[in-house]
Amino acid sequence: MRILLVGAGGTLGSAVREALAERGHEVIGVGRTSGDLIGDVSDPAAVARLYAQAGPLDAVAVAAGDAVFKPLADLAADDFAATFRGKALSQLELVRQGARHVAATGSFTLVSGVLTEEPIVAGAAASAANGAVEAFVRAAAIELPPQRINAVSPTVAEESLPAYGPFFAGMEPVPAARVATAYVRAVEGAQTGQVYRVR
């Protein structure tokens, strides 16, 4: 399959790229500053350019998303807007536009996260955005067939503990490679409308 992977250069994205490539897939990596294709997927015009540059695709997967972490009392309207744009709206736009560019039997794999179900202090914006992604996956799954859509919802990755560990006190991390197996399941499987939780 030809797979467009957003966030391919990040901690999770690198593991997902490796897992998919090992299974013989052609992975086209997308990043803001590096990758096979360069683009900021929070900009709908950039998403259109990416699809035009990528050519025919069998799947799209997302392994990145920006969120603002601040205590609720300190969150401004712009913080919520930035989080929804960076984590939710960007992924919804990839599906909205991508439905015309992905094979009829292709798939979309989005990313949410553990904070949907297990909130933390300073994570309200991220929890809300993750919940929006999961709700969208369930809704889109009834309109996209024969295309499929699923989400992967990981806990914090072991490799990300230096940066995010303080936010996830007491939560058991998992290796990014283990999260990547859920992406393989979503891309190669037959299910749709699912959230694959990796804890």
C-alpha cells in the first residue's frame, strides 16, 4: 500500500513508519520541516497541496498532534482554539479532503490519546480535542464506507517521558513500537469506527 504518514519524523511516527515499512508498505512521510513532503496539516490549503503532491494513496495515518497543557484556570480561548486546530481539526480536514484522494477501499487512521478517558491536571484542552477525534471517527465510519476510519489512542510513550513524564505521573508508559502495532492493525485490518487503545 501507499500510505501517507503525518508526523513520520516524530517519536511515534518513526516507530509507525518502521512498522509499516517492515510489512512492505510504501510510506510517504509528512512533516512541518522535514520529510518526503513538507506541510502544516493545520492549514487546509497545505492539506490540499499535500494530497496533490502525494498522488494515489491507499491509506492516510496520523501520528502527531499539538496540544496546549495548562491548568484550566490559565487556559485562554486561544489555547483551546490552538489545541483543537492542532489535534482535532487538522485530522478532520485530512479525512474531509482525503476521501477524494484515497482508494475506494482505503483507510484513515487518526490519533487520540489516553487523556480522553484518564484526564490529568493541565490536560483539559487535550482531553477535549481527543474526545472530538474519537467522536468524529465513530460518526465518519457510517458515511465513509467502503473506506474505513479508525483511531489509535495511546498512553504516554516510554521514549517521550523526558518531555511529558511530569504530566503523566503514575501512568505506565508503553514503547512506541507497541503503539505502532495498533497502526498496523488499523491500516491492514477490516474494522472501521474503532478506537484501538494502547495502555
